[in-house]
Amino acid sequence: MVDVEILVVGGGPAGLSAAKAAASLGATVVVCERDEMPGGQLVKQTHKFFGSEKQCAGERGIHIGQKLLADVRADKNITLLTDAAAIGMYEDGVVGLLHHSMFVKYRPKRLIIATGASEKFLAFNGNDLPGIYGAGAVQTLMNVAGVKPAERVLMVGSGNIGLIVSYQLKQAGVEVAAVIEAAPKIGGYLVHASKIRRAGIPILTGWTICEAYGDGQVEGARICRLDEKWQPIPSTVRDVKCDVICLAVGLSPLTELCWQAECEMKFVRELSGHVPVTDRNLETTHKGIYASGDVSGIEEASSAMVEGKLAGYAAAESLGYGSDRAAALKEKARSELDELRAGPMGAKIRQGIETMESKGGKVHVNLDRYSC
């Protein structure tokens, strides 16, 4: 049994930021990351971030991840475990880790859950054929493993992930037949859509995939237009030749540890599924357990990093660290979240927060900021 002050589960942008914040106030922290390379989604994000300088605007995701990792590794108050998967949260507060194939038990005084999210799938005929990937998997193949994943790709979904990965596929020498989107307009930033349109990649809104076909692997897909009731229009079916179909249809929070800890959970569509109820410090209804990043609602990596800081400061403060500085640091983090969630692109997350509040959950941002 290993007793620790703060255990952070997940070494992505939220988890690394949480560890750095808590350690800066004097707490000792253990971070467990199931992969060999910490950084989460940042390790494959070659595009530059938007926002303000506070959220690393103008820097590429891979460089942000490298800086976070370097800061964590240089901090004597932080122990970073890789190849360490959290496999269970038990009634006595013990967290079981599978670390280098050995089972180890950790008993933290505070737990920060920053487990991120998993890719959603899509139901259609032939969706079990080899050659159908999530966009994140394709991005990992290209930008981490250095593998060219296909010759010709059909991208399904026009959120930021779908648009960014389409552009990166083009950069890797892969032809992108089209980006199709069931909604009547694109879901990602216009700047990303403009880049791929300039590269000659068509974006078809109001279209969906009907089926994939091929002899033992994907050889093509049939797509069609949707009517105003989201029903397929048979007369519009088109055949698209491709060897890979890439699905960029959203993410689901990885909340297994939250359920095991019996945190109160709410289903909020705008946050992409069941998420834990948290207070202004991101503490769940299970005292001493905090949730930050995509596990508490799908957002950009910038928001995950700020939520990580907020949870880290709060967890350390609850143990008696940084009593003279923690309140100001937490308020600064909340202000940054307000800024990130302002404007048209933050409307969905703001609606999710309001929905959570209407269901009896507590919120951790200033909703008054967004009222007209």
C-alpha cells in the first residue's frame, strides 16, 4: 500500500496541469498515465492553438505537451508513473493501478480524475470492415507512429477534429475524398474549414454515410443527403471510392472511476454524456475527489489545462497548502475559463453548464458573465 497526498489519474493536459498546480503550492503528487508517453491528445496535435497568450495561443499542441511534461518531470514534488493504468476505485478509497504489469495499491488523501474521453462510433451497414477508424486513431498513426494510414479517406464529421485531421492527412500525402457532415453547417472553426477548402477538399453539409463496402476491407462508401427531418434521400446516393473511412463524430467522457466512487452523475447532452456533478472547485459530490478536463464535459485542450489548474489548486488548498495564495489562483483560473467559454463557439458548453444547474448540479463558472 502506498499512501500519497494527491493522486492524479491521467497524464493528459488536465492531469499534468493539475499536478503542476498542486505541487506549486507545496503538495506532493503522484500522476499515473496508462500510456508510455504522457500528454494525452497534445502528443499528436501539430496545429497551433487559438485563444490568448495565457492559453498558449500560437503554440503547437505537441510543444505545449512537451513543456507541461518537462515542468512536471522537473518538479521534485511530483512523481510521474507511465504505463500505469488505474483499474479500480474501491470503497476504502484505495485506487488500484496496473503499473508495468504489476498490481499496486495507492491510498490518496485527495484524488483528481483527469481520464479524458474516448471516441464515439457510428452505426451504419458495413461499419465492422477493416479500414474504419476514429479520427484520433488516424491522427495517432500519422503524428505519433509516423505511419501513412491510407491512400484515400472519407472523413465523417466536420467538428474541429474532423477538419484538422483532414488537413493533416493532406499534409501526409493522403487524398481526402470529402468531409461529410449530417448537420446543416460545419461544427468546427471556420479557419480550419477554410484551410481544407483551399486545399481542394469538399465539405458536404447535410450528408451522411449510408454504408461501407469492400471484400474483406473498406473499398468505398455510399453517402446520401438528408432531408429536413434527418432522413436519407434515396435519390441522392453517391458512391465514394476510398480505402479508409475516418469517423470524427464526437467524444464520450471516460467516467468509470467517477461511477465506481459513487459520485453523483448527470446526463448532459451538451457535455457529451454522463458527467460528474462538481462545485466551483471542481470537487465532486464524493468529498476529496475532483474531476477536470474532458471527463467532466468535452471541451478544447485549453479548457482542460485551466480546469486542471483549478482542481490542483483546490486539492492542495484542502490539505492546508497555499492558504495565502490559493484563493486568488483559483479565481484567476475561473476567470480564464469564463474567457474561453465566451462567444459563439462557447455556446454549447455554456448551455451544458446551465443544463447541469437546472438538474440540480452545481456549476463552476460565472454564468452571469454570459447574460445579455
